[in-house]
Amino acid sequence: MSERKLAAVAIGGNSLIKSKDKADVPHQFEAVRETCKHLAAMVEQGWDLVVTHGNGPQVGFILRRSELAAHEVHTVPLDIIGADTQGSIGYMLQQSLRNEFRRRGFEKPAVAVVTQVLVDANDPAFQNPSKGIGGYLTEEEAEKFRQEGWTVVDDAGRGLRRMIASPIPKRIIELDVISTLLKDGFLVIGVGGGGIPVVEDEQGLLRGAPPSVIDKDRATSLLASGINADLFLISTAVEKVAINFNKPDQKWLDHMTLDEARRYMEEGHFAPGSMKPKIEAVIAFLERGGKQALITNPENIARALAGETGTWITPD
């Protein structure tokens, strides 16, 4: 029997919430079950997996609930909200994976690990919050939040919104735990939402970072390097990556080298809030010695692994 391969798979928001009118928990569970079919197919094909996930909308929901209930119960800080979402989404994933494995006639334990990710307390991102959180605000609501110390700005022309920092991930605190579980045959769900941002003092003691969120793909890239993954797979909303996106000369890419990925990014082909952070994450993984990366959508993972679609990015 050939040796199993190891993949770090980052599943995007569309794997958890299909649309704004289907954001409740039953619909989230439905979306997760569908995604887990594609993950289970990878396991059947001989892959061991560590799965990461986004949590943006879920963080916003909990934050809003907390604020609405503030006259009755204490509010919830963002690091605790991050831990809450890792638990709830991890639960949905591990249950859905277990059930899908059983339907396919095999057993493989899946477990979610609440994961902390170290960031630099002096990261410039803390001085320039740029990641939108929560819903859009009226001017009156915005002013109230500004008085509470929040940064509130116009979010890409879509309306006023609170902004928090998005610092660069430096180290995954539970990396050894995740590595041990993988070696013992577990499918691991970790680094949910990019991980809970934490900072370290002079004695090496951890505490929650100031209000912030780590980019999920950047954190997964760091994790993929840490576990020496054979593949870094980003599952997103599109089947392939394109250059000149939405222009008459749009071109879908089957393959990019590391140098080509760098060049396309410098030429501005990838939107900052969309494909750019994914390409940056892939570049970082390959620069740290990663073997290969793949970007595609959930329903095409099997075809992409067979070389039929998706965008592959390799060192050369």
C-alpha cells in the first residue's frame, strides 16, 4: 500500500454559508455536509487532511448578539468569540465528516482543535485596522462605536463599518498537538478563522491580542509548512484563478509557477479582498519550501486532484 499524502485544506466561507438568506444554523449544517462529501472523497483517495475554515459571518453574528443582549448579560471579547466559532464550526465539521465516512463504509476519527496563533504585539496592522467586522452602520451607530474606541470607516463604498486589525501570523501554538494527532491517524480541524490571535510577554506567557482577526489563508499556509504538507489546497468560490478578471481578455489559469504568481500579483491581477490574500498565502508556502498548491471550488476538488481543472501553483 502506498504511503498516504498529507494536505492542508482551507475551506472558504461558501463552504459554510451559501447565501445571505441561508445563514441560519440549519442551512450552515447543510452547506457543511455538502463540503464534507468532497473532503471524504479526498480521504478515500489516500489523503490525510488537516482542515481549516473561515468564521467571518459567525463572528459577526455572535458580536451582534452580544451587543443586543448587553443590557442583560456581559459582552463577549473577540478572542473568546473566535474560540466559540472554532468550537461550533469544528463540531459541525467533525460530525458531518464522521457521518460521511460511515456512509462510505470506513472509519476515520475527526477532531477539532481550538487553536491559538501568535502575532506580534507591535504589528503595524494594529495601528491601521483594515478588516471589516459586524454589520453596516448608520452614522448615529458609527459615532456611538467611535466613542467606545472602535475604528469606523467606509468599507469599500458599501457603507460604514467597524474595522479591526489583521496581523501577520507568526507561530501556531498548538502545532505539535496537531502534528501528533495527524501521525496518530486523525483528521484534524484546526486554525479555525485563522486561529485565535494571541501575543506573548517577556516570560513567554500568552494573552488574547487586541481586537483582531488573522487571515485564514495566511494561517493555513503557515500550518501547511509546519506539518510539511504535500499539498496546500484552497477551496474557494471559483473553479480556477484568472488574470484580467471580469475583463474582455480574462484568462483562466491551469498552472502558475511561483515567479508567475509573484509577477501577476505585482501587476495587480488579484483583488485585495478576494484572490490576492490567497495568492500571497500560496507564495509564502512555496517560498518556505512547499511542494505544490491548488486553488479550486469544493465541487471540483476531485477533478482538480485528477488534473482536470483548478489552478496549480508550483515552485517552477
